[in-house]
Amino acid sequence: MSPSGSPALLNVHSCTPRSGRTVHSRCPDAELASWVVTQPHGSGRGAMARTSRIQGLRDLPVEARRKSVAEAAGLDPARIAAFDPARGLDASAADHMIENVVGILGVPLGVATNFVVNGAEVLVPMATEEASVVAAASNAAKIARVHGGFRTSSTAPIMQAQVQIVGVADPEAGRVRLLEACDELVELANAQDEKLVEFGGGVRDVAVRLVHSRAGTYVVAHLQVDVRDAMGANAVNTMAEAVAARAGEIAGGRPLLRILTNKADLRLSRARAVFDAETLGGPAVVDDIVHAAALAEADPYRAATHNKGIMNGISAVVLATGNDTRAVEAGAHSHAVSTSGQYTSLSRFEKDADGNVVGTLELPMPVGLVGGATRVHPVAQAAVALLGVRTAAELAEIITAVGLAQNFAAVRALATEGIQRGHMSLHARNIATTVGATAAEVPAVVARLVADRKVRADHAEKVLAELRAKSRS
């Protein structure tokens, strides 16, 4: 059972192939996935960041920031040159990614600092249009550093594809027939991707469920596939299509849908961090953070916004690295539904024996480094280089740590000063720029907007006019 109360698909109706090796997705074997549980995060990484603490980064011009980030990451600046909009994704490359390309939409790309994940310094690229997200994640990571940063772990990279079989006269017997034919189905599926099998992946199990619907009872076979460092959609879809006809024959029905499920509850990532009580402001603040988190556990109205805060961080890193934001978001929100059917919070915040806040987060994280936009988009390639990850599990765990940091920052703000105060100065900068303030004028306009507690365009225009009139006199 996950912390959210959402169960993984239990292999009650599953088979274990007699040929080959089976890996239980919640307890991967040592040879295939020992790094998932036992290896420190930095052990497999490429250019490990020298430090994620960069003083004064926000005060530098954009080009100087890029240079500073590259230096802190131990990278040649040329390796992240694609972060320059003039050298990132061009129309020609975009035309090969999707259909009917007419242009490119730019999204701000920031770098979250202060992260330590399993003892390794990590600089985190985040693509988002929302002000305060990068700053909030960086601030939470700074607090977590007091007690060593974030600890993470993962299950094996198991993705599932479903084959729906309709019109089975004897569904229970059909289910058993499919389980009896487990070895045949596994062999047929694995033959579709010999390279994946060569790299230690492939089908690990076949589970069969009976799904009762308003239109009848369906026999649904699940191929549980270790996809290694891929997100895995193409691999499992190909396998499902390959076995569908034979599965239908065995079950005694007609195969219909054959596609992956984005409820990737066998591919979980976890993050944990301790947030120091004294740094937070004392026991009262700790208690209020726990109370705020408890409401999200109990109330789906609060949980929806609480989990949106988690996804603010997660989706930003998923997008920056060229992964599928919709797949990750669908898996996360489906995981947030408890066994009682109520939508609840994905994270948990508790008070430990020393009075500190302990935050934990567990959710599906189907991301990859092989294929897709991650291999095509030059900015995504640069983002992966900045992270220094070499496996999909490392990437997934960092993303989960960022989600926990983002969530903690939001809950802390809500439990203390309220969310608007943190947003105000950043939003004020956007407003000041919108009404035409120059770089030299922005600080003064922002200061007035925040002091007057009127972060609106009409007030910004008035403040800017007063400021310019005063400078002329």
C-alpha cells in the first residue's frame, strides 16, 4: 500500500514465467536493479554538480547565470548552450517532432538550487510559466540541507500494457487459460523487442483481471514489462498488439483495446526529507504544517490544490527533460485515489521525535532517457546533462524530490504567512515589466506595489508615472 492509500495492482491473478527470470516490481532482484535501492544517487551520475549552492544567482544577467550554473555543475558552458533561445529548438527540428508545425512556444527555463539528493549536489532545470515555483523549490531544498537533503528510492521500471478481451463466455475459465499460457505470451511479447531483453528488460509477469462493466465482463490481461531506461510506452504498446490475437484465442473472445496504462503503480519513486523545526520558526509552525497537511489527507477539495502544488515542481522538471507531462500527471492523480475511492494527498508530513517536520512522497514516475523528445530536443538534452543523470531511475527520484520540496514550500507558506505574500513580489515584477518599466525602474516599481499591497497593472502604471515625473524634476 502506498502512503496515499492507493494499492498497486496485486498479482493475485498472475503467472510467473517458468522460462527466464521474474522480478517482483516492489522488490527488484539484486542483479537487475540493485542500484534502485542500495546505490547512492551520485554513484551512476555523469557530471556531478560541484555544488548546488550558488550565491546571488538571481542577481546576475541571464547569460552570466548560464555561465555560473555550468561552472557549478562542472560542465563546459557549451554543453548547456541550448539554453540560449537562439540556439535551442529551431523550426526544422520541431517539424520532425509533431505534425503541422507553424512555430515554437517558448517556456521560461530556470534552475533550482540547493538540492542534495542521496548525498549528491544537484542543480535542477525547471520549465514553467508560473512565478515563484523555482524560488520556492530552491528555498525548501535549502531548509532540507540542514538534515542532509533528500533521500530517495525506487521500484524497478515496470510499465504495464492492457489487452482487453470481449465476448468471453466463461470469463473465469478464460482468465485461468491465459495464466496457463503465460510462458507462450511472454515469449511472444519479448520477441518484439530483443534489444530491450538484451539490456536486461522485458516481460516480467502477466496478470489477468476480470473487469465488470455496464456492458459486460471483460477479461483484461496485463503485460508487466521492465522497460529499463525508457519511458516505455512504445515498447509495451508494441508487445500488447503482438500478443492480442493469441490472447483472444486462448481466452475464447475477441481482443479489442491493447495499450499501456498510465496508472503506473508498479513504477514508483519515493522521496523523504527532514525540515528543521528551528529553521522553520519553532514548534508552533511545525504543528500548523502538520495540520495543513492533514486537511489535504482528509478533504479532496484541499487535496486537489495540495497535489497541484506537488505537480508544479514535478511537471516543470518532466517538461524540461523532454518527458511526457500528461502521462506523469495522469499516473500521479490516479495514485491519489485511496482504496475507499476518495481522492487524497500524495504526500505526508509528520512530526518526528525531535520535533522536526518529516515529509514523504511516493508516486508513479514513468520517465525515461531513451527515445522521445529527450533524445531529439536540444534543450532537453542540455537539461539532462545539467542533472548529470545516467539512468531513468535517477531522473525519476530527483523529480520526486523536487515535487516534495515544492509541496513543502507551499504548505509552509499557507501555514504561516499565506500564499500571496510569497507570490506578490514575483508577480509584481511581471506587472512592472508589462506596463513598460525598464530594468532600472523595475525594483522601485515592485517595492511600491508590494508596499501598497496593490499588485495590479493600473496601480503599476500610476507608480511608474510618478517615478518618472520625480526623476525629471
